[in-house]
Amino acid sequence: MELPEVEVMRRDLEKDVVGRKIAAAEVRPSKNAMRVIRRHGRRKEFVDRLVGRKILKADRRGKYVLLFLDNGDVLVVHFGMSGQFVRGNKRVPLPPHTHVVITFQQGGDLRFVDPRTFGEMFVAAGDDLGKVKELQHIAIDPLDHVFTWQSFGGQMAQRGSKLKQLLMDQKFISGLGNIYSDEVLFAAGLRHDRLSDTLSSQEVRRLYRSLQEVLQEAIRYRGTTLEDEAYLDLFGKPGEFQNELKVYGRQSLPCRRCRTPIQTVKVSGRSAYFCPQCQS
């Protein structure tokens, strides 16, 4: 999941589970389930910090979802490469690779499903969130109102890094991965290997605007679901932004803007998709 998918999940959780009280929590009997709650030594420790608690708010920091509980604790969730929350109830069988089930007093449950188990869930005291290493290093959110093109441009000029690598650096800007870095760069008309300190002020503004527009559009389309269906929303439905992708995954297909075949190269072990005509 990248920022748009996590934000869609956060909004769904805000509408559907905030205000609900946790009647029970189960960590499934498998090593993979323990891997998901790996910061807790025992299942009971994790479960006891959830049962009886009411969910007050769903927030997001970068690619992390934070569920604030009524005793001041926070359930911190990172979905990794294939993790997702799915709403269900006792009449609906658990999907394969379900590792945690949270049952609500008002009925229904919330399942954490993760085939590859790179995701993680843990409960932290609200006062200790600032001590969580991963949250400490999350950079500014590109959808945050304090994210301005001037500060963005200043930091880019200081870095002097290749654009795709910089956009995917979670210590520079949070939430972007392989898909949206390519889509943002195409929208801005910039190549993946341009150095950030070579951009004109006009190009910086264009990149800043493209960041905002592409991410907001992806959220409106409820995220990107590729063929592996690694991302589905809270209700098990796919997103639709995959139908709007301009370059990602479209190697050798004609550019939607100029009809030049889309090309791909490896960048730090990842594929970068781009149009050699539209991006410079």
C-alpha cells in the first residue's frame, strides 16, 4: 500500500469502526500471526490491551494507520506489502492468512489479513508515540496543509538526488512508493533520473502540483488494485485508479498523451516507467 490506499483505509475505518467498543480480540494460532504482533512477547499481552477499549479516532502518519483508544493507548498498524483490514462477521469465514480478529460489542469484526506477513500491529501508549522509531522518522505528508512548494523546493535543492529515489525516500516525503512516484513524475513531465537540484522553480511548482493532484485523484478512485489484488478496501472491494495509470505497468504500450511506447528501467532494484517523449 502507498499513501492513497492507506488514506482510503483510514477514511473507511473512521466511518465504520470509530465509536465501536472491542468485545474480543484473537491472535490466530500460527507463527505468522505472532510475527504480525512481534513487538508483543505474548498473544495475551496484545489482546489484553485491546479488549474493553473503545476506538475514538482513526489517524494516519505516512503509511501507518493509528487507531486511538479511550484509555490513551494507540493501535499502530503498518500494512507492509500485502496487509489489509477486512470487515466481517461470524457468518463470514475468515479469509486465508487472517492473523488477527477484533470483534466489536456492537456486532461484526475487523480482520487483519496479510499473506506475506511484512505488516505489523502493536499497541503503544499515546504518550510514547514519539518514541516509536518508525514514526519518529516519517517525513512530511504531501497532503498536509503545511507542505508548501517553497519548503519542498528548498529541500530538493539541498538533496541533489535522482527524482524517483527522492520521492520514494520516506525520510524526505512520506507515503510514495513505486506506483505513485512514476505517476507523479509523468504528470510533472520529469524523468526519474533528473537530479533534484537541477529543477527550475517552474519545474518544482509543477512537481509539487502533480504530487497533490495525483494523490488526491487516486484517493477519489479509492486506490490502485493490481492483478495480485494485494490491495482491497475495508469491504473487500478493489480500487479503480489502476484504470487511470498513465505509465506504471504499461511497458511498451503507447503513451496516453503522445503515443510513444512507454519504457522501463531499473532504479535501485525497482522498475521505473516513463515516457521518453513527455518527460525530460
